[in-house]
Amino acid sequence: MALEIIPGIYSVGVVDWNVRSFHGHTYSTNRGSTYNSYLIVDEKIALVDTVLGSFAGELIENIRKIIAPEKIDYIIANHVETDHSGALPEIMKLCPKAKVVGTQKCKEGLFKHYYGNWDFQVVHSQDKISLGKRSLTFIEAPMIHWPDSMFTYCLEEQLLMPNDAFGQHYATSQRFDDETDQCALMDEAAKYYANILWPLGPVILKKIEEIQKLNIPIKIIAPSHGVIWRKDPERIINSYLYWAKNSVKEKAVIVYETMWGATEKMARKIAEGLIQSGIEVKLFDVATSDRTEMTKEMLDSKGFLFGSSTHDNDMLPMMAGFLEFVKGLRPKNRAIGVFGSYGWAGGAVKEIENLFKEIDINTALESLSVKYIPDQDELNKCFEYGINFANIVRNK
């Protein structure tokens, strides 16, 4: 589908309705996704980003509805990753004289991916290309979220095309923020930030502040995934500032893995103590829950509690895998609690504690362990543990 978003500027990307996993299988895309590409028609013609390679034909068809692809003068490569560059080889077959524009890291990455002998123009922050009535200004954005990443800005239309930043994995027939379900939109935006950008918060904060100091007006944000922010672009910018500053609320996420139900009983009783104390709680069995969703719920939570039964003197394997992922997120200023059950040698709790010590995080309370099945006294201790953890969350 080709959609004019501003006179002379078109969305020519594709909707991937059926994709259910992303970045290998690290990210569940239960609402699908889009690969956004933007065509700017002026005295010279620019295509900003392409799409996943398997959708190259649909991209070309969308472009043909507006102009002959052979007329493209510039292909702006904001990012090397193949969901944005995968169709580039097919596009270049149609317009071999077009100039590919990107950062030096982008040039290196594209060559390594495609070995294309293309005319490449390396650009740096504040470099410009004139298209005629419009111009494109480039802003290097390394590690948002790859070293090659770049934003493209059209001053005349106050249009920012930031590639992965401000995006969502969200397949919908509505292409603008004011047309779609607001709860679903912000849920997917938070999920995207939590699962892809969370560890990069300091970099994101610095880049947003840098752009704000440039005093460039931003009327529309057109990311590479999901819907276009035209009604309220400040909403997503402010959300990114909130998340990047590690802003949190009085909320606790409990994630556990249980073998025969003992650790689950502990988790539920801890949750009761938190809830009675007025703390919002999200409770997940890691074995049956979506990791992408759990991570999103952790993004704005003050407290995390992790519990596991002991197996081979260690935590259960699905909890171990999830916590390795959490360790990579490098969460800041969160209260951590640990609990678990065991039969004879209780190693799970200690292993969870050690994992967080590796990233300089100590537990907020002494960890809670139960042998075999918790009796009523031990369940009462779990309830009290929830109350005590709630006090820490409230005062943190």
C-alpha cells in the first residue's frame, strides 16, 4: 500500500501481519509488525530505508504506484539491520545509478551483508542533501540501537524519520497514531523500548537532549516499525524520556518457576502481601509466560522478585535463561527479592543472588527459602515478606 502522509511524501512500506517472533526468537510480535519505508518526491527523489528482503516485491510495487523506481536518486540507509535493508539489493538493480547514503559504519555493514558495489555517500551529523524544495539533514545516532544507526530529518516538513527509535511492532490497517487503539499503541511502544532499547537508556537520553538543543521543530515522527506519530509526537518523546530516566511506579513484578508447586505457593502468598500493602503486582510463571510481556511489565516497576525451585543445586533452566536476559538489560534503581524451595541442597536462591551480584545488585531483603512444601507458618512468612518488600518499594 502506498499512502501519502504529507503532499509529496509517501509511506511505501509493508505490513507483516503474521510475524510472531523477531530478533530470532527473542521478541514475541503477537500483534505482527511493519517495515516502514518513505518515498520523498521532489526535484530529486529519495527513498528512506527499505524493507525485509522477502517483501522487496511489494515495496517495489508500492513505489511504482507513485513513480518509476528508476527515477530514485538517493536511498537513505538509516540502519543496516536486514528488516530495513533487506530489499536494498533488489532496489539497486532497478536504479543502479542511485546513491546510497548512510554513516561510515552503515557503509561497512551494508558491504558485509550484501557485497554491493554501490555508489555510497558517507554522511555525518548535520550534513544535508538538497532534494529541491526540501532538504534532508542527518543525525548520527550510534547505539540506538546499532553502531551504524542514523536519524533523517526534513526541516521543511518538520518530519523526523528515526528508523527504530519511537517504533512499535504493531501491524494495523491504520497508519497514524490518532487512528489506532491508544492502549494497544502505547503497550507496543513500551514493549519495544523494554525489549530492545532498555540498556541503552543513557544513550537515548543524551540523543534526545542533543536534538532538543538543536531547536528543530518536530511535527511528525515516522519510525521504521508501527504507526506514524502525527497527532502527538511529544507523547512518544516524553515516554522515551520517562523510560530512559528509569522512572518507575509503586509496582512489583514476580517471576517464578516451580517444579511441584511449592515455589508457586510462595509466589502467590508474597503477591498477597504486596497487594494488601497497596502495591500493584504482576505475577508470571516463566514457564508459561511470554518473555517479551514480562520484560515490558518490568520496565516501570520499582521491584522485581524472582523465585525458583532447586534442580541439580541450581535454579530451574527457564528461570536461568530469563535471568540471563534480565542481566543484559542492566536494570537500575530497582529493589530485588529472591525466594525458592528445595529438597535437600538449596542452591537456586544462592545462584539467583549471585547472578545479580555480577551486575552489582544486592537483594533488598534476606532471601526466603522453604524446604519441600511450605506449611502454614512458612506461608505466613511469605505473606510478611511481601509486606516488607512493599515497604521497600514504597520508600525507594
